[in-house]
Amino acid sequence: MTLKEILKNKYFKFGVTITIYILWVIWLKNFWFLFGIPVIVDMHLTKFVNWAFWKKRGESKAKNTVIEWVDALIFAVIAATLIRMFLIEAYTIPTSSMEKTLLVGDYLFVSKVSYGPKLPNTPISFPFAHHTLPLTKYKKSYVEWIKKPYKRIAGFGDVKRNDIVVFNFPAGDTVVQEMQEQDYYSIMRGYADELKRRDIQSGNPIKPFETYKTIARKYIWDQFNITVRPVDKRENYIKRCVAIHGDSLKIIHGQVYVNGEQQTHFEDMQYDYYVKTNGMEINSKHLERLNIAIDDRRFIASSSMYELPLTQENVENLKNFPAVTTVSKYENTNINMANISIFPFHSDYTWTEDNFGTLYIPEKGVSIELNLENLPLYHRIIETYEGNKLEVKGDEIYINDQKVNSYTFKMNYYFMMGDNRHNSADSRYWGFVPEDHVVGKAVFIWLSLDKDKSFLNKIRWNRMFSLIH
């Protein structure tokens, strides 16, 4: 028997198919799928059932082009869905939060097998749509008739410090549909702060901030369309994991310290700087050569000053420009907005994005002492991510109606930050990333387009098919 005859032999095809299927079931660790074996046997050998119900048995493919296209389309959709779910998924960089490591316009592949594919919480959904149906504004692309708990199958490893990770946005569980580019909780806190300012200006008695938040929450739910999304249908974010479960993190003057050790400074990491000139503007060609996007160039003519996001290399280059007199790093020292915009949004924690912590990153199975002082740090974990009923009665904390003074975490958590440290909505602004939100690891860039250029000049040839570090 020739090789061609062997490859066409139905028993050979059956053997290959059944072997791959059984290995897949073992990988999933869901042995209910073994009931699919009789289907494979019938499709390849016994053929009692016409599984390709859209065409008649024995019908020649050559006689019906439409049927051929249906076969090809169904195969393509199934194959692409399985690849996207279990192996790799394409992702686009929409914002500058990871510059210069990743640039706006980078198209990259995210590996699902690096940390193990996460099975869908909502398995019934429209193919290739994330949370909204194509050509609609608000229509959900999924149904919630079946909801599955968190499960991750075996992968090649775990999230490590400094990995670039794609994850579902933790604060994206609730969304104001008219303002989807903004975090619902920050919208609520912002409006609560506005209500407080109105009372101050009017000379009215100042209420507790929780009261303002309650009023703001009711207003937002009354005035806008609000949707609640399951974990797997929340927006995808991409950041660098700077601290993993069990770590202790602190930020001093913008420098990250993990377990007391200074984080390595990445070559493409950047901060905002004030660049003072002698009154002259810097030639735009010079800024282009430094890879500073047009949208990132802010010039204050009245003070002859630029506000620019810069890598350390760019800082040294700009210092040598004849028109530049000083280059100084920006640092936020305004603690008055800490309870509005910086995690954990509590007046007892006067942190900023540049001076933050010390903060313990929770680890599965580890117990901590729980009190009113550290409750703001872990309140959302206990109540939202791990599904407990949490109440505070006077000076006492109750979880699931039981008085407690400690808590044991059920999941691992991570702290994510963008490499563009002053232009990144990251864990400093919304807190921890639970392990059930982790999607995959960014692996390589397959295409990169510069929106400031035109035609073939848009393509950043030097970034194509490059690995991500």
C-alpha cells in the first residue's frame, strides 16, 4: 500500500482523529467529552448518521459549489475558534500605555498556552466578536443561558515578574455604555467628588464620601445605560506584570521596588518630563527621530516648555539639543485626589502613582489579619472577585454573616503596570488582577503601523515578526 493510499484509508484517518481527540480530552480534564467518541466512530466508520446534514449523502461536491463553500466555511470557523480559544489570539495595541516597548498600531499574537488556556465563562457567543455584536452599538454578542465557573487547563508555566500579559479588565464588570472608554467606578467617584465640591462652594454641610458615592451611583444608573459583563467578556488590557502573588510592592519617586529590591529599568520604559527651551520650539523632525508620536507632543508656548514622555536614552539626547535648557522628570505629589483616582480610593491611603504602597499582593491559601485599616485594600477581592458577603458593623467585620479577624485568599493576584509610567491606566488606578482574568502572554509582533505616516511609510518594517520582551 502506497503512502497516498494509507493517508486516504478511513481507518488511518479514524486512528489519527481519535488519538488527537482523546489527547484533547485529557488536556481539558473533562471526561464528559469522551461521549463524543461514538460520534467520531460513526463519522469515520459506521456512518449511520448524516452529520453533514446540509448536503445529501453521495452528492458530488463538484456538482454543487455552494455546498463546497458551506463545508469550507464551517471548517474555517470551527478551526479558527479552537485556535483562538486554546492556542493563540490576535491583539492590537490601541493606546500608548506600553510605549516604547509596544507602540500604538502594533499587531501581535498572544499565547494562550503560556499560562494555560482559560475556558470560556460564556461558551455560547457569536464567533470572533468579543462582547458586542458587529454592526450594533450595544447588543451583546453572547448569551448567559450557560455560565461556567473559572477553569484553566494546563499550560507551559505561570505568570512571572516582568511578563507582558493580556488580561480581562478587572474593573470592567460594570460598564456605562455611553462612556465605554471610561471606568464605571472612576466615573462614579468623579461625580461623587463633584457633588462634594458643590456642597463646599455652597456652604452646605459636608457629607461622608460614601454618601456622595451612593447619590452618584443612583444618578448614573438612572441617566445612562448600564451593562454588567462576565469575566471573559470584559475589555482586554495589556500591561507588564511587575509583582506576583506573595510579593510586597512599593513605588518611591516613580521607581518600583518589589520585596525591597529595585525593579530593573527596561530600555524602552518612559516617564513624563518637562523640557524647558530658550524660547525656541524643537524641530518636529528631531522629535520624530526620537519616536515621539504627534499626539504625545505638548508645547506650552507661554513658558517655552514641552511635556513629553521620554525614555532615558531620549532624555540624554534632548539634553544635547541647543534649544533645550533643562530636562526634569515629572512627579505627582498631589495627595488630595488619592481617594478619587488612586487605589484603594480611601482617605487613609495618601498614595499617588509615583509614591505608592507598601502593598502585599495576595497569594492563594495565604491568610492575613483583617481589620478596618487594611480592609480597603482587599475589600473588592473578598466581595467581588471571591464572591463573599462582606459587611462592616461598627468596628467589626463580617464575612458571610460570620465575625472575622482574618481572611484566606482563594486565588492568586498580580500587580500590572504600563511601561509608559505616567500614561497608563493600570493597577495603581484600579487594583489587583485576579488569576481568573489572565488571558495570555504577548509573544511577538507580526505587523506594526504608524498612524502618523502614510502609504508604505506607515509600516514599521523593523518591528515586524519581532519577539516581545
